[in-house]
Amino acid sequence: MAPGPICAAAQCSFDDPEPGHVPRPSGLVGAVATCEAGDMVNEVVDITEKLSLFSEHWSPKVVARLNDYEIKVVKVKGEFVWHTHDDTDELFLVVAGELSIQLRDGDVRLSAGQLFVVPRGVEHCPVADGEVHALLIEPTGVVNTGDAGGALTAAYDDSLA
Amino acid sequence: MAPGPICAAAQCSFDDPEPGHVPRPSGLVGAVATCEAGDMVNEVVDITEKLSLFSEHWSPKVVARLNDYEIKVVKVKGEFVWHTHDDTDELFLVVAGELSIQLRDGDVRLSAGQLFVVPRGVEHCPVADGEVHALLIEPTGVVNTGDAGGALTAAYDDSLA
């Protein structure tokens, strides 16, 4: 069998998997693919590479899990919707571009390499003149529009995880 | 009174604070300082700027909080100690340099912009030939050496938060 892709999380290939690893039948993405091996093997996540795999705005994609939290990548442009997450803080880490997070008592401005945690219960509305690439970290199951709902509510998407 | 630093999280200065904000008497750091206002005001965290404020290795510094999780910056160089966190996953996000996370079944290699989650219960040992700057995310109170203890166990440090 020709050499296959390497499992990024361990010294393991899909053609000659480590004990307990099961090559995934589909969804392999470059060098960051992993075998399936339950909870024991995670994936190296290249943030820029994950962001290159989609183009839509305001549609966060889960790329990793940390206990009962999810790490998501998202592209945004324009103004979102004012909303609140009553039960959780929400972390924004800007990877590229300039993001404003409007709060009712002023705006927070974030450049690449800067992060901000919106406290639970604080109404906010992200807005970006140009396209922004960002990381979001929040508990599993948080809906992007919080209490507001509406057309910008994104479907849960962990296809990149 | 001369104009003072601006509270980064809201339209608020230390000389003319918003209602409920209390100017901090010390520890102001450039433009990312904030007033104290309970849970309502968080700080814009510039990751590179936070990393410029210390030089020691293997001594994570809390820079932000997300519910009951902490976001820490750390500089590492050389080999750490093999250890396990039995009760939690641990997220590594490399900001600069090349980090290897040794696992018992192989190494994970991370460059800038790449992240990896070490699953709970998985023994690991970070190692870096050159200096690496990284972000760690884990629940509040996690000790860097996990079950191993020893000389590299870092004191809890949230002086940059």
C-alpha cells in the first residue's frame, strides 16, 4: 500500500496505525488529520489552515475541544446582532484584521494577537469594517446569537474538528 | 488632574472613572490597564505585550479569566518534567517558536499559530530547543507540574491579569 497521511497527534500513519488507532475513512485534511483513537488522540490544529477551509461569515466552526469547552474559528465582516449570553463568558481572540466589540458603555477594539473576554450577561455586538479572522472559546453548545436569535444564528458545525 | 491612562474595556479613564469603576492604585501597564469594576469590566489582553513583561521560563502567568478557566502566557525553553493532569485537558497554543509535546506514544510538534489539547490523564512532557512563547488554557488552579511536583512547580501568578 502506498504511504498514507501521517496521524499528526502521534507517530502513526493511516496505513500502519498504532494499536487502538483507526484510520478515518474520510475528511482527511492535509497534515493535520488524525486517526480515530477515542479520547487519547487529539489533533494539531493549525488555525490559519482551518480558516482557509471556508469563507462564510458569522458561522463559527469547532476545531478543538477542551473538557466541556469548544475552540472555534470564525470569519466575520460587517455588524452582527446585539445579544447576551446569560450563562457564560465568551472569549474572542483576533487572528487577523480589526474587530470592534460594541458594549453598551463603549467599544472594545481588538487587533491580531489581542483577546477579550465578554463577561456573562453583558450585551455586546461585534462589528468589523474589513474581514476579521478570530478564535472563540466558550462552553459546548453556546449559540452565536445568544438570547437574540434571528437570521444570523449559525448551525452547529464541528465538521473541522 | 493630568489625563491618566484609559480603561481599555470601556470608555472610562482612571481620572474620571465610570460609575462603579475604581481606579487601580498600582500595576498599570500601558494602554491595556483597566479600572476595577467587579466582573463587569475586563481587559483587552495583548498577548505579545504580556509576554514582554517577564523573562523566566516554565512560570505561567494568568492574563485573563473565562468562567472558571484561566488563560495564561508562558515562556519555555529546554525540557520540562513528565506529568499528568488527571482531572482536566490542557490547551497549548504556540505564539512564537517551536514546541514539542512529548507523549508516551510519540511527539506532537507545534509551530506558531498551532494549538493542541493534551487530554486529561495523558502523560506529557513539553520540550523546546529554543525559547517558545505560548498560551495555556485550563481550569482555575491547575498546577503546571500536575501529579509530578518538583522543582519546576510554579507559584500561582495572576499579577498580569
